[in-house]
Amino acid sequence: MTNLGLKDNTMKIEYSKKADALYVYFKEKFVSSSREIEEGIVLDFDENNQIIGIEILDASERFGKSNIANINIENLAEVLE
């Protein structure tokens, strides 16, 4: 995996219009293996078999473009308590 500009445990959500793919990065680590859990939904794992990312293909068809553009992140204050 290339350097994504993430700190060790910083999460990142990225959308590729060209691939119509939504990717959620949980950690910046090398992808050791991947598993498609459903058509177009792939989990990426590190060398310790920990989930480090989720790729969702055909994202605009699954969720709609307006929903992708308006992702809400909620309850972050609870994490810091």
C-alpha cells in the first residue's frame, strides 16, 4: 500500500469517480490479503488478519451520488470520552 497520508490509526474515506468505488481505510498498513464478502464488497486484511479497509464497488449505484457526497460522521465525541 502506498502512503495514504494517514497516521497509524487515522481513518479515511475516499471515493474514486473513475472506478465508482468507495474505500474506507481504518489503518495505513500493507494489504496482505483481501476477501470479497459479497459481490463488489471487498475487505482488506493486514498480516495479522485484522481488517484495515473496505472497498465498495459500484458505490453510486448502491448508495446514490448525493449520499456519497454527504457522508455524515456521528458520535465522535463519545469515542473521546
